[in-house]
Amino acid sequence: MAEIDLSKVLDKAWADKALPEIMAAPVSALKGVSDRQGDLLQEAFGVRTVADLASLKYARWAQALAGLDTAK
């Protein structure tokens, strides 16, 4: 099972929340994502929540391509 230090990927206000609440949170709950950037993601891709971003096909495609990159 994968583990992640939530304090490194979430804003402080979200780091102690349960996973279902985090997944339903706006993308601005992610460290480094501003409210404005969240608005732009919603406008461009219909992404409103962390779960939406995680399931965005373009993000999944990019992750799959990165996994194929053996030049790392």
C-alpha cells in the first residue's frame, strides 16, 4: 500500500482531515495550488475537487507516459 506524508502535499488546514474529506476538497487544498489556479482547472477541465483532478484522464495519461520514461 502506498503511503504519503499529507503535510507535504496538503495545505495545513487539510493535513489532518480524513481521506474522504480530502478527496472532496477543492484542488486548492493541495499545497501550491492557489484558488485562482483551481478556478482555471475548473474552467478548462471541469475539475473542482482533488478527486476530480486524480481522475482527470489527461493527468492519468501523463503519469502513464512518465512511467514509460526509462531515461530517468
